[in-house]
Amino acid sequence: MGTSSNGEVVDRTLRSAMTFVAFPVAYALAVAAGRATRLAGGEVSLAWPAAAVGVIWLLSVRQSGAWKRGVHVALLGVVSFTTNIATGASVPLSVWFVLVNLVLSVVTVELLAYRRDDVVLRDPTDLARLVAAVTVGTCCAAVLAAGWFVVVTSATVWETFGLFAVRNGATALLGVAIWLRLRDVSWSRPHITAAAVFEMVLAAVGIVAIFFWIFWLLNTGLPLAFLALVPVMWLALRYSTTLNTLFLTAAGAWIIYATLSNKGVFIVPEIQTRALLAQAMVASLTLIVLTLSLYRDSRARLITELEHARDKADEDSELLTAVLDSIHDSVVVVDGTGSIVLQNARAADSGLVEDVVTASSADGFAAAAPASNAPRDVVIAADGSRVVELTTALLARQMTMNVMAFRDVTDERENARALREARDLFAGVLDAASEQAIIGTDPRGNITVFNHGAERMLGWTEAEVLGRKSFNFHYQPEVRARAEELGVRPIDVFVYNVTPEQAEVREWTYVRKDGSHVAVSVAISQMTGEDGSCEGFIGVATDITERKAAEQALAASEEQFRLAFDTAPMGMFMFTIAPEAPGRITRCNQAFADFLGRPGDDVLTMTVFGLPGDGTDRVDTGLDPLLTLGGGQRFERDVAFRRADGTEVWGAVSASVVAPDGSEPYGICLVEDITSRKRVEAELVHLASHDPLTGLANRALLTDRIQHALAEVDAGISSGVGMISLDLDGFKEINDTWGHAEGDEVLVEVGERIRAAVRSTDTTARLGGDEFAVLCPGLPDVAELQALAERIRAQVRRPFTLSGGEVYDRLSVSAGVVTSRGACDAGTLLRKADTLMYHAKRSGKDCVVMA
């Protein structure tokens, strides 16, 4: 900045120095040039360019400070005096003409610059001011000059005054006009065509010829001098003012030169008259050319301004149309008769213009004063009832014109009504939600809503918390831990996952005003504006202290159940009863896994259908009924299970269905290992129904099975029953010879041989002593029974090897065979078979007797 300021100071100093040097030099040269135009034989000069230079000098420094202008005026006087002395004038004359020159320059400049910031020559008004200023200035100077010459040389007053005024006035007018035009012109390279060049050359040749003829060749005929005005006027109207000004310079110089050379129409005997004529011609040419040129320029400028005004009006009209069309409201201009003068595109598209104009006239809008034209809702009946907001105003300069601006606000008013209802509803919800704390914040977390429920829960009043941060209500260690987990600021943890589409529900701990804590579940939602921006957040907090206590109690209960379930010595498992996966085992304890001889994970891949062992072929021993249990029902049964190693174990099953609220029902089953008990029971049952020596069925079991077989015959399931009664022959000899122990061994061997000879579905029984019986269900054919009895007899007749190595081959059997096709009982069938067996013994033994 310092360098720039220094440069500006230097630049101003140089310009000021040039002014102090250039103008004095120019003025001195102008005086010398004026003195050079004196006519022979006198002191009368044809031109006085110093008058123009003096005016230009003072015009150039007019906007300088007062002291600087004073210095230049003094310098002008000094230069004028010095130059006059140097050109041969006397001291008194030089002093007096300093005053004359200063008066001419100062008066002319002051009149030119009166109430003007800048002096220009652009139109006839500027020319008139210039002519007036030069006329007054030269006249004032001419009065002083004429006074000197009249007093000193006894010259004629009016002749001296006229000669001085015309000479100085013509020169000053021409010189100042040239300077003003050249200073104001913007130089640019003109676009010249060949035709224009030809015209300019032809015009220049013609004007030069005319001026040469008039002001050089003619030596008489003064009126012919005015012929020069004809081409001059054409030139003034044809070419620019600047070019015409340059022409005036050349024409004035030519006229002065010709007059000094005693050539042309102005050569008359009187020297003063000759000078006056030449100066008058220059002044006339200057006035005519400048007047015509400036009038032409004014006309052209006026036309241009009118064209610009027209273009501007067109642009303004287009702009007004664009502005009106871009306005969101419909705009209509209506005259005093109600006719539509103008409407924008939105109004034309609305289809409501006629209805709005009619409604406004009916409501008195058109006659309303402008001050009362506040927006007002008007109901119109276009496409149903529509509400428009209407504003009218009278044009200030055309009071008969009424401007109407309207827009359809039906939806807006409906939305406003809905918004009021929503706000009322929101306020009602805030008041009614006394069990929930509803806290609203702006986007920065400052509290804006604090309902009665929040006051009850936290202990603060709404007035105490509005504007505060909701962050202050939270248990700080909990907030910091959550912030570290998410990697965000503590203030941001509450809305970290909140979006316009998704709320954040999380459990927090609130700190009441008294410092106590309350567990809450907080649902935070984002409030979104019409433009989609976040306008704040709403948090709804519910006290979950009791629920948390219940959850803790439930967790403790579940833990106790888990411990009891997992560590119970009795087998336990849980299973599904849902139709899509019925009977799937979902949980078991270690006792049940050990009971099955399987890992716990393997058990969880099984269903209740795969648990029972071989005993499940009976309907009353399986676990299928578990899936049909209902709530409150119990299932108890002894069930055989198959272990992983294939062995069978027994369990006392006790099951029920649990149906918790809000969850799918499931079954729970307890299994007590009763394998040992079942084995004892089976052994007792076996002992009660079988012969202890041979292991064959005893009489009771045989009787039961006979009765069952006869029942099947009666039911049509079986076609009949066969019965074989057997008694050993020669067995007493074994007992008597080798003893009863050896006899028992033989009885066991006999039982094995009989069992090997019969079918697997037949029942072999020892009835006592050496008596045996065979029940053949479903075999009523006598021949088949006889064949079976013969096979038994053959097996028994085979020799027996006794324990001592002896071979006994005298044992045989007597058999009685009987069949039944129903209508009989077990006792009757046994008696008939025994009867036939005894008949065989009486018939010689070792034979089969048929019924």
C-alpha cells in the first residue's frame, strides 16, 4: 500500500508540473501566433488563439484548490505581460492587456462552469452556453481594450470594440469548441467502406475547390463568400461533430491565411473591415457548423434514446410478464368495468379468474381503500367449495385499475385445521400421559417439551427444565459407557441410531431431582420438517422399575429351575407339541442322558417317538399320548426305553403341558428309572406263571392262554384250537433207580424236546409230575394235530444220556389230542385231552389217541 500511495503522489506531482509548464508555453506561443496574424500596416490581428488557450488553461485547473487556481491565474497574467513585452508592446499596454486577458478567461470560464460539474459540448444547449459565455467574456474584455485604445490612440469606440470582440470571440469559440470535442471523443478504429471513402474524397475535393475559389481566386464579389455555407451545411449534417470541428480548424486557418496573403473575397481597402469580415466568416462557419452538427447529434441521440427506451420498455414488459408468470400467486388486473385487462399464466391456468373477480366485486374489494386491502379468504363455488386468499390494490396512477392477487389455499387451510387438531391432540396426549415421561428437544438437545408425566417421574417442573439439556437427567456412568461403546460423544448416544424412519428404543437410568434412580425404557423418535430436515426429537419414557424387579425375580426363578432341572437325580426332558415339529426334544438333563446311555447333544436330536424300546408295540406302553395332552392334563405310564447299547430300561413317565403367556406351549416330562423294579416284577410274574423246574408254562398260564385262544375263536379271529395232553411212560424207573435229581434233569430235557417239536406260537406247559400239555391256537385240523403229537412222541423216545453216562431208552409218552371250534371253556378242553391221554395209557402206552 505504501508503494502505491507513493506512486500516486509522484503521478499527481508530474501532472501538476506539466500543467505549470505546458500551458504557459502554449499561451506564449498562442500570443506569438496571434501577433503573427497582424495585417500589413497595422496592429490588427486576424486571429487571437491566446484567448482560447487562456480559457482552456483555466478550465483545466477549475476543479483544483482555490490557492492552486489563484497561482494559475497569476501565472497567466505573468505570461501575458511577459509575452506582450517580448513582442514589442509597451509596458502600460502590456499591463492593461494582462487585465483584458484575465477578464476574458475568468469570466468565460465562470459562466461555462456555473452550476456544472463538468463542461462538455454535446448538444445545442451546451453550444448556447459556450456562445453566451464566450460572448460575455469577450465583450467584457473588448470594453476594457476599447477603453484603452480610445483614451490612448483616440480610436473609434464601436469599430475598436467590434473588431476586438469579433476577433477574440471567434478565436475563443472555435478553439474552446475544438478542445471540448477532442477531449470528449472516444477514439476507435472506424469501419470504412469503399463507398464511404469515395464519398469522403469527392466531398473533400469539392469543398477544397470551393474554398480555394472563394477565398483565393476571387478578388471581388463579397456576397459570393456566403456560397461557402452551402457545402459547409451539407458537411455539418453529413459527418460527425468531431470531424466537422477539425474541418472548422482547417477552414479558419485557410481563411486567415488567404486574408493575410491578400487573396479572396475579403480583400477590401479598409484593413479593419477586412479583418472584421474574415473573423465574422470564421465565427459564422463555427456557429452554423456546430449548431447543425449538435442538433443532428441531439436528434440522433434522442432517436437512440427513444429506441433504447422502446427496447427497455419491451424488456421491462417481458420482465414484468416473466415476473408475473414466476409469481406463485395468480395476478389479475381489472378495469373499472370489471373487465380483465391482464392476467399471468398461473391465473390463466387456475380456471378461477372469473369466479374470483365476481367474488371480489360482491365483497366490495374493488372499492376498498388501498390501506384496507389486507389478505382475506374468499369462498368460491368452482369445482366445489374452494377457498382463495385474495389481496387487491388500486394502481396509484390509474385509480380505475384494480390489481388482484389470489391463490388457492383450500388445502393449506385444511392442513392448518388438521395441524391445529394435531396440536390439540398432542397437547391432550401430553396431559393424559401421566404415567409416561414425554420429553421433547430441539436438534441441539435443548428441552422444549416436558409433560406432567415427566414432572411426576423426575420431580422437576416444566419451568425448571425448559432450555436445559436432557443429558442432565441420565446416569452419567451409564451414558459414558455407551458413548465409549459407540465411539461418539456422550451427548450423541441417545440419537445415534435414530432416523426419520426408525426410532431408538433402549433402557436407561434416569436420575430424579432428589438423586434417586429410576429404570426407564425410552423410545426416541425424530421430528422432521416439510423439507426433510431434523426439527428435534421426542422421547417417551416408561418406568420399568417393577418390570425389572419382576424380570430379576423371573431370572432367579429360572436359574433355580435350571439348577433343579440340570442336577435332579431323576431324568427330565422338555419337548415341543407344535404341529410343525411335534415331539422334538428341546432340553434334557444329565440324568436322562445317562438313563439312555447317550450324550446330551444326541438326545436333543431325537423325538419322543424314538425313545421307547421293544415294549412299544403295544399301544398302552408308548409315548404317543404326550402329543395329545392339553393344558392341565397329566400323563403317567411305565415305558420301556432303548439305550444306546441296545439294552432295554424302564422308566416311570410323568408328563404335563406348560402354556406360558405369550409363548408357545411345551411339554415337560419326568422319567424315574424303574428298571430294577420291573425286573423283579417280571421275575415274580414269571415264577407265578411258569414251572420252576422246566421254565415251561404252568397250569394257570396254560389255562389263561386256552381261554384267550377260545375267545378269539368265538370272536371269529381264529378258526379253532388244538390241545395235546402228554404223560411220560417209564419215568418212575428213573426216579427209583437214579433218584429224583436225575429225574428232574430228564424232565427238563423232555420239556426242551417238546418245545423244539412244536410251533413257536404254541404254548408248552408242565401240569405237574411227568404230565405235559401243548396248546395249539389256530390249529383245529385233527390230522395236523396228530402229526404234531407223533413228532413229540418221536422226540421223547430218543435215548437220554444221564449224568452218570448211562443211556436210558425206555422212556415214551402217551398223548391225547382234542380240537375245539368254540362253545367250550378251558377246563372242559383240558379234561377232554386228559381223558384221551389216559385212554392212550390204558391202550398200551406210547401211543396217540384222537378225539
